[in-house]
Amino acid sequence: MLNTLPLDLDRDRLPQHVACIMDGNGRWAQQRGLPRIAGHRQGARVLKDLVRCCRDWGIPALTVYAFSTENWQRPLKEVEFLMRLFERLLRKELAEMHQEGVRLRFLGDLSELPATLQAEMHRACATTAHNRGVTFNVAVNYGSRLEITRACQSLAQQVQRGLLQPEDIDEAAISQQLYSSNGPDPDLLIRTSGEQRLSNYLLWQMAYTELYFTDRLWPDFDRAALHEALLNFQQRDRRFGKVPAALTA
């Protein structure tokens, strides 16, 4: 349904893929005298509405950084809570997401996650595999350098087995070995909480992504905040290394 798209947005210039670094859950909770886990709960509520908003406004793909390979270094109690939260949300929200046409995918090394969570992820992907409303990619136990390293190892093994020639390795071949294979690269990255770095997130995929940073904490990132980010995106001149058309005339 595109009829909910704000009138000042050009539907023909919407990003086809938005990526998010959901930063600030802990600070949001601390500012209110609440435990960090309260921020994660509120962040999950915001994320649910953002997925629905992308579907309503005609943005085909959303990818969020839910848990990095570095996040295992957080306090054990917080990590355990996050794993339980992921599993609980999948069980609770899967039927509704499926009904709303959400296609779920998970990016990262899932083998290190709790077995029960892996099972829920597999069930969610299988259930929603043919949905076309919006593709919702969740990066869990994800690190871009590890992703690229494993892609190189896979290609080297194919060369070693005689299945591939070194000269056949190009950008497309590498992209096919990434967790995000068969999907478009992000057009827009949104990072909340005022931090201005990529934090080992989609480094290969974001070669030409427009970057948008906001001081707003993730639990406060509502549809109005997304609207603002999209307006900013539509003001960008995306040349992909080319000279502006006005200078070639």
C-alpha cells in the first residue's frame, strides 16, 4: 500500500534497500533510570513498526544489525537476554509477519547461536520464503570482515578443487559468497545515537550507499524519523563515480 507515503516524498526515488545500525538502546534506558534490557524491548517495538512502515511505503528491503560478532563481549546477562528476546519475538511475531507478507532472512554465522534460536530462525525463513511484501534481513552474529574472509576462503577452495579459475573471480563471484547473496546492496544506511562509523557492517555491500547519521536514539526512531531520513536521501545526487550530467553537456 503506497497511499500512506508522505506527500513530500517522491515514490520513484525511494531507496530500494535500507540498512540500519540500531544504536542507543542502552543509553535510552539509562536516561530513564531503567535497566538496559528495557531499551532493547522498546527497540524491538520500534523495529516492528519500521518493518511495517517499509512495507506500507513501498521500500522492498530492510536490513538491521541486531547482534555483531563483537557483541559477545557484552555482559553475559545482557547477551543471554538478547538471545531469549530474539527467540521470543520470533515465536510471538512470526504469524503476524507472515500474514503481512514479510520475508525473513538472517545474515551471519548462525552456528554459534543457541540451538533453539537456530530452530526458530530456520522455521521463520521457511515459513516466509515466498512472501513479497518486504524482505527483512536480520544480521545476527554478523561481522563484515569475517564474511569477506569466508567468501575468499570459499572461492580459494573452489580454485583448489579445479571448479574455478583465478581469473574468473570477479565482484559478482565474491558477492555470491556473501551472507547477503541474491539481494540488492543498500541504497541508504541509517545509524542512530550520534555515532558516525560503520562498525564492521556490510562493508562490501555499502560501497556506494548513502550514509545518514542521527542523534536520535533507536528506541525513539519512529516513522517521522524515517520520513526525515528519506527526505535527506532524496536530496542526494547519487552519481556512482560519474560526472554530473550538467557538466558533460
